[in-house]
Amino acid sequence: MQLWVGLGNPGAKYAGNRHNIGFMALDRIAEEQGAPWRSKFQGDLAEVRFGSEKVWLLKPHTFMNLSGQSVGEAMRFHKLEPGDVTVFHDELDLAPGKLRLKQGGGHAGHNGLRSIHQHIGPDYARVRLGIGHPGHKDRVAAYVLSDFAKAEGQMLEDLLRGICDGASKLAAGDGPGFTNAVALRVAPPRSSGGGGPKQDKAKPEPDKPTDAPTIQEKLSPLQRLAAKFK
């Protein structure tokens, strides 16, 4: 049994925020699996299965800074270890559309991860979902609480579809298979077939033979001499 946690803030006001991409990922997985949400553990909970592997999806409704309360409660109830937990969260240090899978480590100042550290320690997996950086630390708070731009819509859709494509791999413990499935959606390989038959380059005209006699060479010595005085 596993617990997958999506980080975000509850309510329609925050639904499209970059900070809520963890919620978006779990919402898409639940939708693909036809799994209904119900209120439990100070959040929304859904059950999905990938083969024989049961996975609980949890979206804490404690607001980002207190996410660990909900996660800790769910873990204790299901008697899970930190190694059974995977957290989906926004990542400023990755470009939009990029995804990285990480086991353990620090919280890098992310308030949701900081709270989870306080309640269950650092030994859980993270799916880091890139949202890019606004360029200056003073703009970070407003940036993460702003909605994705329209121009980012296709990128976000590809990323979420890729997560669903690879979810069974993640549940099976196949991290490379999961990240590869996402990469195939976000950056599919280009076709090597080319755009049509190649056209032959124009061939240069062959050089004119240089051994052909010139007009001067055809004249007699007397005619060449007379030509000089014309």
C-alpha cells in the first residue's frame, strides 16, 4: 500500500495556481481511474489500484503550510512508513514542464515539504513538478500563487497526461519507467522519416572544353597581322 500526496491550497481561489500543481496531478490520476474523492484525514482522499498495488491519493486541506498534519494522520491510520509516501509538489528550480523523481533530501524552503518533514521526517519520495522561477526571490510568493498562463496550457496538459501514462510504473517502483513516460508526452521524439523525397541539388554545368581552337588560332599569320591594323 502506498500514499501519494498532492500539495496545494484548498478552494476555487487557488485552483489554477502554480502552487497547486500537486493537486492537479492527483486530480488527473483520480479522474483517469474513475476514483471518487471523500473527506478524510483533514483532506480529500481517493483509492486507486494499479494491478495489485493499492494507492491512496491524498490532497491535504490544511493549506500548504500545515500539509504535514494531514499526511501524518493518514500514515498513522494505515500504518505506513515514510518510504511508502510520494509527494507531488511544485518546484521553482525546474523549468515549466520538467519533472524529476527524488528520494529523500531537504525541503529547500518549500513550506509544504517543511511541514511534512516536521511530521514524518525526510525519507519520503518526491515528484518535483517544474514551474520555473520568476527571476528574483522577492517575487516568488506572488508567482507561486498566480495562475498558469494561457500559453502554458499545452505544456501543463502534456505533463499531467504523462503523469497518468506513467502512474502504474511509479506504483511498481519503476522510477525510470515513470519519468520516461512523462518525457514521451512532454518532449516526444521527432520522426526520422524526413519531410518528403529529397530533391537533387542543381548540378553545375560542365566546364567548356579548353582545347577547342580559338578564332585567332583559325586565322593565317597574314590575316592575324592584318587584324592588328583594323
